[in-house]
Amino acid sequence: MAKLLKWLAIAAFASMLSACGYNDFQTKDEATKAAWGEVVNQYQRRADLIPNLVNTVKGYASHERETFEAVTKARAAATSFQITPEVLNDPQAFQKFQQVQGELSSALSRLMAISENYPQLKADTSFRDLQSQLEGTENRITVARQRYIVAVQEYNVLARSFPTNITAKIFSYPVKPSFTVENEKSIATPPAVNFGK
């Protein structure tokens, strides 16, 4: 009888371990890190394309110095931000990273708007190729962000659900921050389209 109770206790303990979610946390944590790595990879691709794009536009629009400086400054800030796995668990650092990338996106938008004023530039094949690569990179960034958001959602559901939330507390698996939009109110307003000058 004592032997049977011992085996039942071992079986109960083993089933509790399998239900605690520790291995699920390992899987989900690694998934969020991999998804984050792809986001960073696409941001780096964008940062690598920018100098070529700026130099191409500079040849046609040399008097737009202020915009070029803004793009260069935003790119420098984005590439100088140290991306570490700790950023994923630090909401303030994560928010700073998002802010730096948002500033770069804004500066690029201004650069692309300027380029629309130069018909010779729009016809230049190197500019068109760079613009196409940049648009493709922006799409890849969007997809990578979406995959990261899904990975974080799955991780956070695990971290907040019972009984795995107990495991999360014991082994220090906090809820991870997801991507947010700083200017949510301004992007909720539809853009004004005006074809008349």
C-alpha cells in the first residue's frame, strides 16, 4: 500500500509539473525573442537603405538640406539605440525604441514627399529601385511587427492564465510590452486628400 501511495504521489507530482507551463514559457519566450529579432532585422535593413536614398535625392534637391539632416539625424538615433533582449522586458526602453523608429519613419515620409516634386528624380531608375526597396522594407517591418504582436499576445495569455500565472510569478516571467502607437489620436483622423493646388 505504501508503495502504491508513493507511485501515486510521483504521478501526481509529474502531472502537476506538466501542467505548470514552464516548458510553454520557454517556447513562448523564445518565440517572442525570435519575432523581435526579425523586427530588428527589418529596421536594420531600412537603416542600411537610407544613405543611398538620401544621396540619390540630394543630387536632385540640394536645397532641401533641412529634410536631409532630419533623415540623417533620425537614422543615427535609430542605429545608435542598443537593442538587447532586456529591451523586451523593459517598457520604458521598449517605448524609447518605438519612439526612435517612429521619428525615422516620419523623416522618411518627408523625404519621399519632397521627392515627388522632382519629375527627373521620379524617372531616375536608381531612385525608383531604392524607393521600391524601401517600400518593400516598410511592408516587411509591418509583417514582422504583426508577428511580434501575435507572439507577445500568446506569451502574455500564458503569463496571465491560471495555473500558469503561478509559474510566471515563481520563475519571473513578466507580461511583455507590445507595440503601441504614440500618436493614436492623430492617425485615427482620416488624411485630407486635395488634388487641387
